[in-house]
Amino acid sequence: MKWKSIINLIGIAIGSLVTAGGLVFFLIPNKIAAGGVSGLSTVIYYLTGLPVGFTMLVINIPLFLTSLRKLGLKFGMKTLFGTIMLSVFTDGLTPIVTPLTHDPLLASIYGGVVAGTGLGIVFRFGGTTGGTDLAAQLIHKYLKVSIGQSLLLIDAMVIVLAAVAFDVELALYALIGLFATTKMIDLIQEGVGYAKAAFIISDHPDLLGQAIINKLDRGATALHGQGVYSGNEKDVLLVVLSRSEVARIKDIVHGIDPRAFVIVTNVHEVLGEGFKDISQ
């Protein structure tokens, strides 16, 4: 087995452990069923007494077997590994840890953040923990519903079930937990938005490009553009830079072409020369 594969499995295991921590320290003891298989398993736990980790595994295995052909063997094995690890860690931690809070608002926020961080780590290392991702793929395949709508439908059904099994207030807290989980997954996957991208539309792209290279020590890419109204063709400069360089590029552009049109937008992750190594 290659070192990268071993590192991926270690990363998936760590992510699964962090996710399990979010469940057992915050969500499960406070009856916060924040969507997905873990939320459904939490409801089942309080109705039947079946351990959450065991229930997650029982639900996930049929989904995994049904989706294996679509996932491919390599990705499927990572999914199976993540699914088993999350179930083992959840049931392993439950009897030995004490909930950190019994305030449902704090539990939903911190539980969602911790669980989302763990899931983000799992996804970052090329795995999943099964659950709604697999179910959404099956719904998409057989019912022709988009994966995004499928995920929303599944989570909504789980939260409605929590409202019936527990009460509406706890279901509302579950929505907060689901939102926090989703945001943390995006944050871990896409980065913290440390960079900016500037699109510059000017009549002097060559002068601006040289100034950006010489004064900012940044590269620039000229994209072919055409005005819809005027029909005039001109190059649009794309420049990726750090937050601290935004003011400087504005000064550069203003000094060369005060009539230039500049768009500055957030960039979540930049891979390549001058930023993060593309292999990371």
C-alpha cells in the first residue's frame, strides 16, 4: 500500500473520530438530530435504545452495497472504512465521556461545528462516512432528483421525524446544528478565504500587466472579452493576490487607468506558484 493511501486512511480515521466527538459530546445527549443518518440514528436510539453507532452501521451497509458499483472500488473502500470508523468511535466514546453541555443551543452550535470539522477532514482525505451522500446518489439515480435536492429532502425528513419524536423546539435546534455542520464542511473543504481575485477591464491591459508583475511580483492572465453593448474587444486581466495586496492593486490600476473597471472577489483556495502546493 502506498504511503499516500496510508495517510488518507489515517486522515479519514481522525476525521471520523472528530465527527464522533461532535455527536457524543454535544448532539446525541441533547436529542439534537441534525439530519442525516446520525440524526436518524439518534431518534431511533431514544425510541428503542439501540446504540447510535450500531444503528448508523446497519443503515449505511445496505446503502454502501447498493452504491458500490457507482462509487468504484477504491472510493468505495474509503467510504466503508469511514463508515465503520465513525460507528466504532461513536459507540466506543459514548460510555466513557460526559456531555460538555446540556444547553440545546450550545449543543447544536458546537456539535455542528465539531461534527462538520470532522466530516470536512474525512472529505479532504478522499473518503466519506456514508449516510446521506449515498442515499442522495440512489435517489438521484432512480427518482431523477438532483443530488442537492435529495440531500435537502433527506435532512428535512429526519428533522421532521425529530419534531414528531421529541418536540418542535428540538427540531429547530437541529436545523441550527445542520447549518453549522454544512458551513464547517465547506470551510474545511474550500479554505478560509485568505486570498482575493481581481478582474480588471481596461483599455491599457499591457501597461497594467507589466505594473502588476513589477510592483506586486504577481502574475496576471489576460482573458479575451467583448463588450455586449459596444462590441469592442479587449483583454480582461485576472490577478490572484493576498488580502494585504488589494489596496496596492487599486492604487496601481488608478495610477494607469482611472477609468478601469475592477471586480475584487473572495477566493477560498489557491493552489500553485506563490500560494499553496498543488499536491496538498
